[in-house]
Amino acid sequence: MKKIVCLAALTLVLFALEACSTGPGPITEAETPEISETAEMEVPAKAEPEEILSLPSPDEPLPVSGFREVWGYLVAGREDALKPDMPLTDIGYFGAEIDYYGKLIDVPNRLKIRFGGQVHLVAACNGYSLTHFVLKENSAEREALIRDLLDEARHFDGLQIDFENIPKRDGPAFRSFLAELRRGLGSKPFTIALPARTRRIADDVFDYDRILPLVDRILVMAYDEHWSTSAPGPVASLAWCKRVAEYAVKTVGSEKLIMGLPFYGRAWGDANPSKAYLHSGIEELKAEQKVRMIERENGIPAFQYEIPVGVKVYYEDAYSLAVRMEIYRDLGVKNIGFWRIGQETPEVWKLITVEK
């Protein structure tokens, strides 16, 4: 369906505002340029053939899947999205962040939610330069950050680290950072959110094998197979999720693994008019779009035109979530986690049971 460009832009903005909160969630536009060097999103040079899965008919009754742990991420300010009848065992409360000086900020107030299970403080660090700065070994900023994280974790049942932008050379510093936190937390659960992998990558900052001994759980963020500036495609196709889960079960093991599922979608337009122009380019654009009227806004010339844009949207519904959960369960996954509470179709909660 064709829409006027302003409507397409609004669609994209709404998806970005609702889905792209930083945390164990989707990659944002600002993070994308350095993905190939640092985050290693496993974008292959040559696309792998898509596995054809045998899927149940959407007309059949949806299966109900049982898991030992069901995690849901809750963003501070959206506490009303958490309902008492949701089959959840753990809440990842997002989100503490780190400011330009390496100080822990925006720690959510544990007292704002009533929940009978465990509530984990989630701490994120956004930006490669900032992450490099706070991970530097023997620095005053790192020591202060570790102290602040341990101090704030006293008010929660556990701590989760979600540092998604780590330069390659900082892998050893990141692991020693995790080891210090592990020692300081004592018996409290210590977890980490890591990007999806289908194979081992050389010199991977997020190497599952190396991080596994330092934490109690690894949440594998099995989403953003396609992201805002990639080619259009599912946020998490079922065949890709199956490959991610197979590798994660083999590497992490079912006891420590939490497989992440998305509650969000993304939209792509087949045209994006946002760019800078030389004067000659402006004149060509005016001629191409047959612009006849030039207005002046406080002396600055301006004009307006409209173009049709095709918008493709991929999203999650009860069927896709139910099928994905069954794929995970059949592979031996015992724990799952959702990014994030408040974005889902309410039907999904009818499809989950917590196993005692």
C-alpha cells in the first residue's frame, strides 16, 4: 500500500519511540554504523539459504508452552504495564545508565512495583567511547561504577549488565569487570544480556564460552536479525531463531540460558527523502518534482512536495510468539525472557505456563 511520505515517516518514528528504548532490546539507529566492527551482528557476506520450517496452521489452536523461568523487562515509568496475572518469575527493571563522567544514573525505584518474584536491576552503557572509558582497568571511574552498582543492587534481588557497545580490544577489561561484580554480589543472581550468535566469532567481545563462568544466567537477545537501517525483514525470523537457540543451548547450556523474544516490530519505507543537497541538487529536485511555489520562512527559501512511499512492516503476534516458544522448548530451553512488557499482544500470556 502506498502512503504519503509524511505518514510513512510518522509510522517509522512511532516504532522507534515505542520499541527502541536502549536496554536488552533493539539496536538503535545511532548504534548501527559500528555494528560490523564491534557488535558483530553476524551479517554474512553471502546470505545463508533460509531453512524451511514445518509450521502449524494458523487456524489450529495455539500451543501452551511451559518454562521454568519467564522473564519480562519493565521500563521505569511504564510500571502500570505490569499486571498481577502475568505468568512471570523474574522482572528485569530497566534501566540504570551511565553518564558522560562514568557515574551510575537513573536507577529505578524498586518500591514502585509489586511483584512476588525476583526483580533484577538492569544497567546499560550506551556508546563505544563511554564503555571503553568506564571499563578501563584500575581507573577511578571503573572502581566508582562497580561500587555504585553493588550498592544499588542491595535494593534488588539481582543485577544484570547490558553493555552492548564494547570495542573489540576491551574484551579482557569487560570480563575482569564482570568478575569483580560477581565477587561483590556474593550469592545474589548475576546475569548478562548478550547479542545473538549462530556460531563462534574470532576475538568476540561477547564470547559465550568466556563469559559463561562469570555469570548465573545469559540472556540471548534473539532479535534484531534485521534492524532499522538494514534491508527489510523480520525482527526475528523463526528459522534464524532456531539456529540461534541451537548454538546457545550447545554453548551456554539449558540451565544458564534465557532465550529472549521480541514484543516489537519494525517498519521500512522504500524511499527516504532525508539528505543534504548542494544548490545544483536542489535545482534538480525542484525540476524533478515540478515545484512551482517557493515560500520564504524568515528569509530562507523553502518548498514542499509529496511522494508515495511503500511501507513494509514486520511484527509479532500470538501465532509467531507461540511457534517460537515451542521451537525453544523442543530444543531444551528452560528459561525465556521478553523485551518488553507493555508492547505485547495480551493473548501471549495465555500461551505460557510456569513449571514448578
